[in-house]
Amino acid sequence: MTIDKSKIKKIVLAYSGGLDTSVIIPWLKENYDNPEIIAVSANVGQGDELDGLEEKAKNSGASKLVVLDLTDEYVNDYIMPCLKADAKYEGYLLGTSNARPLIAKGLAEVAIKEGADAIAHGATGKGNDQVRFELGIKHFLPDMPIIAPWREWELKSREDEIEYAAAHHVPLRITKETNYSKDKNLWHLSHEGLDLEDPSLEPSYEKPGFLEEGVSPIDAPDEPTYISLTFAKGLPVALNGQQLTPKEIVLALNKLGGENGIGILDLVEDRLVGMKSRGVYETPGGTILYFAHEYLETLTLDKEVQHEKAKLAITYGELVYDGKWFTPLKAALDAFVDQTQEAVNGTVKLKLYKGNIIKAGASSEDSLYSPELATFDASDYDQAEAGGFIDLFGLPISVQARLDAKKGNK
């Protein structure tokens, strides 16, 4: 869509207060005939990153800052569906991916309320987030012009942005030496850039300030931490016997997991745009929840459902990663997943120790595991019946062998 800049009088900007969006405000004012900029920050659990944003946004040229508190909606309607689906992308627990459609929804709602002429974002032309934001916006506002400065401006690097910010008196919290590209919410924290762009280098886990959600497994306690998680229809409902909301459980597990060095992932992934990229993810609570949920499913799902669900989890993860949250296939998969979770009820015990999650037992009234059948001791199972089963199960092999022998192939 070609944008007629003369018609753009009011722009809603996805604003984090980070390097990209801090620079974008003065750039939009300069390059779009001084439009009104309404900065929108979505609170998805990034904590103190929201501190001082209103003053910063206004000092950078925005008319106001709108803060959307989306934490409960994020956990209940975006994180939990991914957990129930066991959805991952190449091992990554979708911490940035599953937040973008919700933020896009919030941007669209503010744009409608404010009567905006365009929506802008700070995602780069190399990355995945440009797709996630824009597909989400198109779902709610298919005809809304979308401005992506990284696809227009002359700035070529984050160093160029820092220099531009300095020239335009835009305050930053980073320097060229601490210029990791980070994305933080209550589910995860990602790190990209600088030394991480060389896969041959080990991340600086023990360097003060690198890890923010926890400690390196090397620095974790020498004694294990035992926990129990209770699920109802695939959703976490209690931690160590205490009834809590899903958000409260995620936050509590972030602390416990972080203290024990859980959930650090060094990943070279395949971006949607075609290139490989390397990053480090911290997802302490999420890693524990996924582990516990998958563990419980081994007890409560039958083989065919469990195997088919594992296949569809890959598709589900790819849809989320690619920004296709608001699609018919995603809705259909949600219906399938919800059906599978009816029996995912029970309690899982885990031992957390120096970056490891160790199974410590699981129980469920919906368990399909039968000790009476599986025991090596005497049981009602008639082992003699296995012979007939094997004859039928192996019948195609026997038929092929006889044919080979008849043709002289053996």
C-alpha cells in the first residue's frame, strides 16, 4: 500500500521506549509533515521498563502516551492456549511471538478510538515482528495504512539510531557497548545482537547484568527445590497446593525457576523472512510449565491423540511464530486442543536443580496408566494372547517374506 503522506495527520505508534521507537517519534515528525503522534505502550509484564515512559514519549514529540494493561489477557488468552497445545518453534517457547497479536489488537483499538490515519511500529525489515504486527492489524483494520520506518529511513544500524537520538536529544538507557536487542514480558526475555551474532562465541551467562530473569546454572543453589503443579483441563490451577491464577503461577515459577538456573535457551533459529539468527531466551516459569504439562499428558492422553497432538503442535507453533494468530486454521487447532485437554487433570511433582527439571512423580484421576496391567508381577493379563497379536501384526512382513522366497530373492 502506497501511503499518501499528506493525509497522515495522526499516527498511533507501538511504543516501548526502547531504541527503535524512541528514534521513530522525531523521525515521523520530520518525515510525515509533523503529524500528531500517539504513543501506545502495551503492558504485557515488562515491569520497570514502563517507568518514566510518559515523560520520555512527550519529550520525544508524542502528544500523549496510552498504556494498555494487558497482562491478564496476555496470560489467559495467549500464553495458556500455547501451553495447552505444547506449541514451540524450534525449541523456542514463543515469548515474543504470542504477545504481538495481542499488542496489534490493542493498537487497532486505540487507532479506532483516536481516529488515527495510520499505525506505526519499530520492527525491522529483517525480522519477524513486522509480519506479526501487520497481520494482526490487518485482521482488525484491513485498510489502515501501516508505517514501518525501518523499511523507509536512511538509518542502517542500531549505532546509526544511537547517533540520531543524540542529535535529536532523545534520552536512551543504552550505549553502543550495551546495545543488545531485547524483548521482555512476563513470559520471557530475549537477547540478540552484539557478541551473540557470532554462534562460535559462548554467551556471557556469568557476566553481571546479562541474565535478568535468573542465574546461570553454575551459580544456582547446590540443593534442589521441590515443587508441585496441579492442572485442571490443561491449565495450571495450583502451585505447591495453593490455588492461584495462571498469571500468579507464571510469576511465582519465574522466581523459582530463575533462582535455579532454569529456562535458558541459546538458539540459532530460522526466521520467517528466510535467514538464520542467534539469540538467547530466558523463560524460567514457562519452561517449567511446559515440562510439567507434557509430563501429565503422558499419563492422561491415549497414544493416537498424544502422537497426533505432537504433530499439530509443530503446526501451531509455526502459525504463532509467523504471526497467523487470527486465522481459521489456528481457531480449528484451538478446538482440537481444547478437546484433548478435558482429561489433562492432576498433579505433577518436579525437582529443580542447576538448570535441570527432574521428574519426581505425577498422579491423576484420569490416568490411563494401569499398574495392574504394567506390573512385572502376576496380573490378569494373559501373556499367551500376545502370540496371536504378533502373528496378525506381522502378517504383512510374513506375506512379503514368502513372496521374496518364491521369487528366489532370498
